[in-house]
Amino acid sequence: MASIRFAGVRVAYPGAARPAVDGVTLAIPSACLAVLLGPSGCGKTTLLRTINRLQPIDGGRIEIDGRDTAGLDPIALRRRIGYVIQAVGLFPHLTVAQNVAVVPNLLGWDSQRVSERVDTLLAQVSLDPQSFRDRYPSQLSGGQQQRVGIARALAAEPSILLMDEPFGSVDAIVRASLQKETLALQRRTGATILFVTHDVEEALSLADMLVVMRDGHFEQTGTPAEILTHPATPFVAELVDADDALRRLSVITLGELTASAARGTPLPEEPGTIPALDAGVSLRAALAVMLETGAPRVRVMHDGREAAVLDLDTLRNAVRR
Amino acid sequence: MSWLTGHAGEIAARTLEHLLLCGTAFAIALTIALPLGLLAARRSRAGLPLIAALDAIYTIPSLALFALLIPVMGLGFWTAVTALVAYAQIILVRNVVAAIQSVPSWMVDAARGLGMTPLQVFLRVELPIAAPVAIAGARVAAVSIIAIASVAAWIDAGGLGTLIFAGIERQDIRLIAAGTLGIAALALIADGALRVAEHALRAPTPPAGG
């Protein structure tokens, strides 16, 4: 459990025309998956690296659980923050097990504990410990290397995980499954994750909190749904393609919509003819079901009980601007 | 054949001298080049003039360098060692620099990000990755030292060069051949031994797949 707070954080590279990070302020609550989204050069990676102090700051302060990181030992700080770098970043001269064991070994765990931890972690990232422990990174596919990179970052059970465009080098199918596993892992460990990407789809599907960056400052901060439905600037609207109604539908769940909307009236029809969907399903998926089945409405199920009824008009209102 | 058995003792003695001369020079050269190379790799402001100076030494013909040292150091073993060390420096320093720079910056970044101290980054990441590259350079330096050391005979430092110079003086092709072949054999052996070390240190890169 760890919260992160940026207060007026500024990074200026010598000789650069403008600061790479220009006085940003943001509070990321514990167990939140925050995504920094923006074009290359917007300062998102620089900002990420200020957290584990790989990047010194020129102004402002960064707090973890309310403690200013400037007062902490950077080495100790980094050992309790997981770090997954761009382009995998495994050490080619070490085996998979040795790569994963780097931080536990730095922390001086005994070899029995390290070995058990390595096996647990490999299993968690869907790699069979028996067959992968003793391989070298060059013997793995891009997706497998990325899984090892995540296992290595998680090795010492960090409460904060920094991920810098971790899935940039793998193909779309592998990326989708790694994203799914990242979400599952985040729910399981309760770690606070800061995730940097320039991939809008990835950002929208992962983020609890989405931070859109441009030229070193925050253009907008909010949930993916908030940002898609109410983009604060033309830049944000264009970046996330907010005009795409289907994309907006894809980030709102049935549960979110029906929680705010009035409950539907009981249905005169036979309930059996109306599709029932879980509250966690997106509006986009619900629309697809309506189009496919020809049903004018769907029943929204919450914990197996009907919580609301949703029709096409409600969907239309949700997406109208 | 009887010539060879008659001269076996001298050839062996000269070979030992040659080995001692080159081994001493190589060891001293490495001891100096490692810190110099590290410095040059880390601080380019100090590194560039350093490399330029070493380059300048390298352009002096070997015979001239030996001759230049005589007024300062006199004749003998240590004068020869000094000249050989000076020659090997540029090869070794350049290679240490290249070796350290061959470690990709993302790897150093990952190591720091995981919480390694600067010393741990060096010992656990930079050194293992850089060592094979540096040893490849050391091979070139070793072979150069062994070859140039033949000139050492000219300043009374002994070695297999003695046989060659004696052969030229007496117009005895057998002496020249013995000296030359001995030097070539030493060079091949040194090269082979360092090649084995280089391969042993290379990061394992078995066939891809799986």
C-alpha cells in the first residue's frame, strides 16, 4: 500500500528550451493504476523516473506515503519500488532465475527463500519454473522476456511498480494478454502502479486514473470515461479520439451507467427473451449484443440479480455530447 | 637436427627471457590500462586528451622509442619493459573504453533502477558484459608486445630477438629462423590462451528458440 504525491515537480535538462517536466502536481492514491499518456517527448518517462530518483528533480517535491523522497536513501528506495523498463531490460549474462533474483539478492535474502520466491513469481507470470529457471534471456520470445521483466520487478513485493512502456516491443496478441495479466496482478497485489505509454488503447483499457501529458505538463487527469466524454482541451480530444462514440462506449460499464441513471421499469415481456449482462460489461459490448440479437434492451445483472434494464435510448444518451 | 640439439639450451633460455619480458610488460600494462580506460570511459573530458597522447606514443617507431629511452634509463630489461608498456597502452586503453561503452545504457539504467549501488552496477553488470570485449583487445596487445619485444635484444634486454640479431650478424639463417619461429609460437600460444578466456567469459548465447 503506497500513495504517491507530486507537488510542483519540475525537471529541466540543461540547454533545453523548456522544462521536461514543468511543475506538475498530482496525488495517486494507494492501489491505483495510473497511466501517463502522451506523445513522445512529453515528459512522461522523465516524470516516472523521478519517483525512484533515477531522475533528479529541479523543483517541487515527491512524497511516498506522505514522506518526501528527497530525504530517503535512493538505493533503498529503488529496492522497494518495482521497475519494468522499456525494451525488456533483462541482463543477458544471467539466467531467468538470476534475473528475477536480483533484488532479493541485493536485499540479502537467504538462497532458499530466493529460490522459492523465483518459482512463485515465474508461475505468477505464467512461465513454468521448471523449464524457464535456467534459460538465458536470448532463449526466450519477446513476450516471455517481458514476463520475466515483470517477475523481476515484483520480486521483493514492492508496493509501487513503475512500468515504462513495458509492452512496446511485443505483438498485439501478446500485448493484450500481458495487459490483462497486469490488471489481474494489480488487483491481487494491491500495488500502486504507474504505467507510461503512448498507446491510447492500452491507456484506456488499463487506467484507473489517466493522466494526459503534453510538453511537460498535465493536459487532463481523470478516469478514462471522464476524459473521453469530457476532454478538457482539443489536444486531449484528438489524442484519445474522443469523437469516436464506440470508443467512449467501451470505457463505460453497464454498472457505472445504471448506477446514475433511473432504474428501468419492470418489463412486460418474458424475461427470458431479453439478454442478461453482467454490470462489469462495457456499453460497447452491450450495444454489440443488442445489434446481434435484435433485442431493444438488456437486463443488467449485479451479483446475479437484475439491477436495471437498459435500452438503446439510454445508450444513445450516454454517448451524446 | 644436430644444430638444433646443439642450440636447444640457448633457444630455451632466450624463450624464457622473452616470456619474462613480455609477461612483465603485459601485467604492468594491464594494471595501468584498466584504471586509465575506466577514467577515459567515464570522463570524456579527461579521456580524449589521454587517448590522443597515447596515440602519439604509438606513432613513434619501436626502434626509435627504445633509442629515446636509452639516455634516460640506460640499457636493459626495465627499459625494454617501459617501451613495451607504452606501446600496449593505447591498444589496451582504447579497448577498455570500447568495452565499457559496449554495455548498453538501458542495462546500466535497469541495474540502477533495481537498486544496485554504483559498485554493484560495475561488478555485476558492466564488468561481466565488458570483460570479453576487453579481453579481445588484450589479445591484440599481447601479440603486439611479443612481436615488438624482439627489438629489445638491441638494447641488451635479451629475448628471442637476440637470436635474430645474432643470425643477421653471422649470416646464419638457422638462428634467424629459430628466433622468428619462437616468437611466432609464443604469439600464437598467448593469443589462443586469451581467446579461451574470452569465450569462457562471453554471455552464453545458445541457439535461439523454445
